[in-house]
Amino acid sequence: MSDGPWHCRHRLAVDVAIAAAFVLLDTVLTLTGATWWPDRPGPLAWTLLGAQALACASLAVRRTAPLTVVAVLGAFTLAVSLLVFPAGLLTPRHPGGIWAPFATLPAAYGPLFYRHGRRDRCGRRDRYGQRDRRDRRTAYAVLAALTLVVMRPWEPSLTTMTIGLLRTAVGPLLALYFDARRRLLRALVERAERAERERHLLAERARAEERARLAGEMHDVVTHRVSLMVLQAGALKVTAPDEGTRRAAEELRAAGCQALEELRDLVGILRTAPEGDRTPSVTGFAALVAESVAVGIPTELTEEGDPALASPVVGRTAYRVLREALTNVRKHAPGARVRVSVAYDSTRVRLTVHNTAPTAAPAVALAGTGSGLGIARLRQRIELVHGTLRAGPCTDGGFGVEATLPAFVPTAEAEA
């Protein structure tokens, strides 16, 4: 879920292109006698050539089923090896060569690199836990079996075994390197984000302490002076010889007392930390959906991943998007069914709201209550946190809203 349809199609196209390239490469090399092709090919040889092309074509699913690809290529290599020896049904033009297709090289890369892909997209937090260790042991066992099949230890040959070992070892070594690099980059990113959050918290603490200090100084200085004014006005009221002076002194004293009251309230506000945005975060999604269901709009909520991956600013922005989308459904699509999907991962939060076609005409009084700028304002707010918003009619007659937000945005940056 963390990758959009375009990314998925792009990756599939790349894998299909790689599979087609290796089908062509292995077919050409086989026909030129570089591997197991015999001098006088018969029906068995041509059948095996077709099976080899199909086995190499399995590289198209090397990301989603890497172990299956290795098993298919290993089974084909084992079949060819057994047909050559001990069955003797196939006599290669160059005995002692490597019978495995070159497609085994990229295939051996997959089990150790792509084993985390599906779990990452689902947002599971224990990426490197017990299940991962079990998958790693399975991958090592499958690669060891492939290595034995390619090396053919039952036909001892130093050249064959050395080339076969290199053929199956380069891919896993590269996979281990890139996987370790990916883990290191993820750890560095998380450390940088944690440092940014800590820096923001320290800045907030420093601001709060400065506000309290300024409030205390203002209270001490201004209260002292105004208190003197009030006392002097009170004394003047008592000692004044005429009524006009006494009345003016009383007004001055009352104004001073009122100023002290207002000053005390102002100092209390300054000494109190700002409350910030009270808009609920992602934890309020269920309440919004429940409200829609309560007013008769069938609404379904699906969440994937860990909501804790979304920072507070991102959570509040996503909440506003969902609230505006559900409000628009109530105004403009009576009788429609709503499906809400939220996916969290370590880099982004994706919120999708789709409603079916309305079953009745919207009420004019209700539809005309808005300003018509809700989506535009949401788009501006989402752009402030470096996200994207897509909204528009769907092919089934309904309407869709899709917001893609970064998982973490510093509060200070959003306020700026």
C-alpha cells in the first residue's frame, strides 16, 4: 500500500523486461552450444529449450515470489543434469559445462533482498523479528539447494564447481550488501527524525521558560508601579479638600485596581503553555465513521499499518481531509456508500475516501450551505506539509478523494 499503482506498474514492467532479456540471452547461448545443447537436437532438446524459456520467464515475479523463481530454475537445471547423467538421454555439445541458465544469477538475488517487501507495505513493526529469521533460514536453504544443483558435485570438476558456486553466490552477496545498506539508511532516517523531534521539544521548552520569565518580570515591574499609583490615589481621596478631587482620585484608584486584575489575567495566560491545535488526529477516524453511520450513511473503515507512524501534524491534516470528504458525501451524495482506506508506513500516510453514486438528488438547502472552497483549502493545507491531494469523479458514478502525506512533519515547520 505504500507504493501507488504507477510504481507497481513500473516495477512489473521492469521485471518483465528483465525476464524477456534473460529468455533471449539463455536461448541464444543455448543454441550456440554454450550450455547443454546437443550437436543433433531432437524433440527432447527442443522441449527442454521451451521449458528453459518458461523457467527464465518466471523472473517476471522475482519480487513477489523470489523462492518460487529459484525453485523453478533449480528444478529445470536438475532435470537437465539428470538427463545428461546418469540417464544419458541428452549429450551436450561441450561436456563438463554449466547446465544452469544465466537467469539463475538474478534469481539468486531475490530471496535475501525482497523478503521484507510485503511486510513493509503492510506496516508491521517487527520487520526483523522471529518470522524474518525463519524466512532468512528458508532462503538460505533454498539457495544452498540451488548451489548444489548448479555445481553438480556428483560429477566432480573443479572448473564446473567453481563457476557454479560463483554463479549462485554473487546474487546473494549483492542482496546482503544492499539489504544491509537499506537497513542502515532506514536507521539513519529514523535517528534524524528523532533528533528533529527532540530539537523541536527543546525549542518548545525554551520558549515556555522564556514566556514564564518575561511574565514574571512584567508582573513584578508593572504591579509595583501600578500599586503605588493605587495607594497614592487612595490617600488623595482621603486627604482631598473638595469633592471633585476626591471623585477623581476614586476613579483613578478604581482604574488602577482594574488594571491590576487585567494584568493578573494576562500574566496567567503568558505563564500557560499554548494549547495548540485541538483538532483530533488519526485516532478520531473511527468517531467520524461512526457519526456517518449514525446519520444513515453506510461507511466502512479499513486501516493498514501502525497509526503511530503518523506525526501529530500529519494526523490532524488527515483528520480534516476525512471530515471534509464525509461532509461532502452527506451534502451531495445521499444514499451513497462510503469506503475509507488508510495505510500507514514509515515514509507516508495514504488516505482514500470513495463513495458510490448517489441514489437520490441532493437537498438544495443542504448542498448550498458550504462555501465551495473546502477541497481547495484542504489542498493548500496538504501542500504545506508537502503532501498531494487528488479529488474527482470516478468511473462508477461516485466520487473519490485520495491524500498522500509524509509520515513525519515537524510541528515547527508546519506552523511556519
